[in-house]
Amino acid sequence: MSFESVLNESEFSTIVLENRSAYEQDLLGFNELLQADYLFLGVKKADKISVLVGLAHDSPISQIEYDLKGSPCERVMQTGPCGYKSDICEQFPDDQTLSELNAQGYLGAGLFNENNQNIGVLVAIFNTPKQDINEWLQVFSLQAKLFSTQLQKDFLAIKTAHNLSLIDEISRMSKTGSWEFYPETEKLIWSSETYRIFGLPVGSAINVQKAINSFAPGYTEELTFAFDNLRNHQKPYDIQCKIIDSSGSIRWVRASGKAELFKNGAVKRLFGAFEDITEYKTALTLNEERAMKIQNILNNINDAVFSIDVKGTITHCNDIALKTFGYTRSELIAQSVEILMPEPYASKHAFYMRNYMETGVGKIIGVGRQLPAKRKNGDIFQMELSLSESFDQGERGFIGVIRDISERIEAQDTIYNLAYTDSVTRLRNQQWFHQRFKDLMLRASLKQEYIHILLLDIDNMAQINTRFGFGNGNYAIRKIAEQLLFVIGHDYEIFKYGGDSFVVLSKKTYIKEDLHKFDANLVESALLSPRHFDIVINSVKWSLTASLGSAIFNPQGQSFESIINVIEQAVKRAKRSAPFGLCHISEDGFKEFDRYLDIKSKLEQAIERDELSIVLQPQVTHDGTVSSFEALVRWYSKELGPVSPSEFIPIAEESYAICEIGDIVLRKTLSVIKGC
């Protein structure tokens, strides 16, 4: 139901239909006197009358609609109550409903809202002439007014209930309850929310003393004084105090009170509110504790802290700031922060500040950054600066936290060189490569992009070490590293990998359609150029060689270990084409490598399960005579099915398995010959 300020046709319909039984009883009671054959209430709907509730020969009738135009009800709407003692159908021939009801007599009166707008009708129809119709007309009009009054009463009751419900919901959401006190009767009234705040059942008995006793010790006297002052001197109050609710929990409330007076100045009633401010007080206490904690931290922090206004003027600093920069407090406060900066930062600072204030874009705001700083004595040191924007009582400013990291940088450089730098070539080592490669894999996986990785291994490096010693061997590796570092370009980076190998990794990643941008052939050719491996040792020129494995792949679904295994296997294959062998693996090569690992893991089981067999292939002379047989080994795996010798023989050659296979072929061949 809509809650308009004035009763209209929609509310009229809703009220009557929701209270059908009551209105039917009212009609029935009235009809005991009137004795109409049909008696009903109808609502005006545009150009029709819709019957909401009514009687037909003292039995309820269903809802019907009829046209207002050409009906006696139209006359009622235009001129007021009407009565026709007989021949109503002849007087209103266009009203089909009258004919259907076999009407003779008619009474009709309008139903009005508080703005005197006609929103419906009360109608009585008689199947026989009603000779005393004029005598009933005034009574019928009064009954219509009674129905109008009842409708208005029901409407106001619903609207009042709605408003009370709305007020209760607002009170609940705002956690604010109301109270009223009438001095003449000593009656105290609480709203539902007030009961909830004090933890009492809604509607339970309450009086002033019981309410005051709910307040915590220390606040009872204050509230008693405020209430008595309001009652006796009409002085309003608004105080914050603690209460102890019915469960024993302590809550904070904001209690207020005012007085309403009669015209003669006497107190008519006292009223006010209780607002539950427990959450606010808890947050306020927490903020105060945090502020105190922050202040204690600032007083004991080991970093320099500065407050700066929008002009770059230092407004505050802690003791560590004075110690770090070598100034006294009076020398720093009210000075430009540029005093702490070396050139060119000092001369550019004003421009940076102005640009930030105009655009709101700053490269350093909210971002920790390493910058040089200057002490009072002119020494320059490295600092870590964290700068954030702040507001204090509406004034915009900045807070800078500075840490002297010169010692840390020196220590980090030492640790870094020890942990991540190869001592021979000064290149970043395998540990750094692992970290860098995993980060690149993650970034490429998220973007569905590809990586290019190359592994270069120097051939026969052991011979150089044996002949010239490890010192000269290290010299050779260092010279080769210098050459490779020169040729890889800006899009790749190189790492020392193992004793005599290097990893070259692309810095960029590309989608599948842009793989040509890697220039894989160009990089591979540059790395395998023979001139990079010409080394002079003890006035003797030695031409070393290398083998290169190269792979372009999408790391999604691949593990770090599997990729390393693939690229190492690629180098092994490249060495079969030495010197300067190259094996480039595409994405299909990873599937091939998975197949390789699968065969390698199951080959030993195949030998144990006796899955290997032989076939004898006849050798024929030029005249067609069979001269001998060639024994060929075959493998049918339970898991893999038939496996070609071209697949498993090279794998077997990597281990002792090739000897075991040779024994199997020899033994089974002899068994066949023996059987013959």
C-alpha cells in the first residue's frame, strides 16, 4: 500500500478489501433497516465503478465493474445523493447493469476523503418500487458519511502504524531511543529502542528511579542532578555517561533532556533521548591509544622524521633527524627542506613541489625511494626516503621518514657479490639466474606470453684445464664471458651457469604471433661465432668450440625444473653436431622431451619385465640366396605400446642399459639359433 498524505482511490480499495468482513457486517447491519435487494460500496476507477464489497439479497457478492457514464452513479458524482423510487431502468437506458439486476428503485451517495474529493459511492438497488425513497435519502447520505469517516479512520491508523514503524527503524539504525516523563502522573514512557539500549524487554515496567539506577557508579549523581534541574528549573541537559544494561555489560550513552511547558509556564512534560555511543567511544579510545602509541614510537624511532608544509618548510623533526644531519633544532625548524639536499635535487625541489600541487602527480609520494642526502658538514650519504601526504586541522602537508642506509648498502653490496656473482667471470651466477628466471616465468604465464632461453656449453673444457691448469682455464672462461656479454644486446642478459657454461635469457616476452621479435637465429648465430672462442694462452692461440641449446616456450603448465632439464637435454643433442652444434627446441620439443623422460623412466622396467624381443631380418645375396640374418631388437611396453628403437636406443646409450640390451639381444638370438 502506498502511504499518500490523503486518502485516494488506491488506498480506499486496499482498506476495504483488507477489511472485507468488517465492511460486509456494517452493510448487513444497515440493510436490516433499509431492506435493499443490493447494497454495495464501489470505488471510482477512471470512468468506471468497481464494486469492492456488497450484498445481494443479504449474501456477499463478488467484485464487479460497470461504466460510470450513463448510470445514476454519474448523477451522484455530479450533483450529490440521488434517489429514484421506480422505473430506474427507463430513466437510465444505457446502464446495462441496472437491467441485469432487474432494478426498480435506486439510492446513491458519494464517499469523500478529507479534501472533499469523491473517491467512491454507496449504492442501494431495489427490485420493487421504493415508495418512501425520499424519506430514506437523508439517512442513506448519513450512512455514506459514516463509511467515509470509517475509511478515513482506517487510513489514518495504517498511516500512523507505518510512521511509527518507520520511526522505530530509524531509531534502531541510529541507536537512538526516546523518553517522555509526565510530572503530574509520574509516568515515564520509553521507546522500543530505549528498552533495547538498556537491555530490557520492550514494554516492561519502568520508572525514573529504576532508570537512574541503571547508570554506572559515578554517573548516577550527575544524571540525577541534571534531571532534577530540568524538572525544577527547565534547564536542558546533554551529557555522556555509562550505563550497566540488564546483562551487566557497560555501555556509553548520550543522554539529553528538554521541557515542554503549558501556557501558564507549568511543566507539561519532560522528554529527551538516549543515544548508544558505545562504538563511537570505543573508536575514540582506540584512536587516543593509537595516537599515544604513535607518539611513543616517534620518540623512540631510529629513523629521522620530518613534517613539511606545502611550501617545503620544515615544521617539525625528531631527535634522530637532528643527529643524522648534524643540525640543532633551531637551525632546521622554519628552514627549507632543500637544506638537506645536494645538487641538483636542491635547485629542482621547488619545481617538483609546484608541479605536484598543480597536477597531483608525484613520483615519490607514497613510494619509498633511495636518494642522496646532505649533512650539515657537506657529507653526502644515501638515504631511503618515504614521503606521504598528510592533513592537520585542514592544513595540507607532508611527512618524510628518512633512514641512513649507507652502511646497509655497503653490506648489501658485499653480500650480493658473495651470493650472486661468479668469482671468475664477475657475471651474475646460477642462484641469481634461478630467481630471475622464476620471476620471468610468472610474468609470462600471467600474460600468456613466451620466453626465449639459451644454454651455451664450452666443448672439451676439461682438456684446457688438464693441459694448462685451472688458472688458465678460468682465464679462458673469463675472456669468453667478456665476448658473449658484448654480443647479446640489450634484450638479453647472461648468467654464469655451472663450471663451463652460460645461460642467456630474454628480458622481454612476446605473444605467440610475435615470436619473430625474439630474432632467435640472430642471437644463436652471434653466440656460436667461432671468433668468440679464440683464446691466447702462454702466447699460443687456442680455438675452443661450444654447443648451444635454444628453446622458445610458453611457461604456463611447465615447471622450472622441467624447463631446465629440456634446455640441458638440448645442449646434449647439440654436442652430437659439435663443433658449434645447435639444437633449437620449439614448443613441440617439450612434448618430445616429456616422451623422452617417459621412455627413460620405463626402460629399466622393460628390461626387468622382459618386454624386449628380437626379430630376425634375412640378408639376401645378389642371386636371392639367404646368406644370414640380422638380429633387431623390439620393445612393446605395457604402458607406452610399441616403442621405436630410434627412440629408446639413444636413451639406452646414455647409461649402462645399452649393455644390458646387448646381452638380451645376444642371449635371445642364440636361443633362436639353438631352437633351429
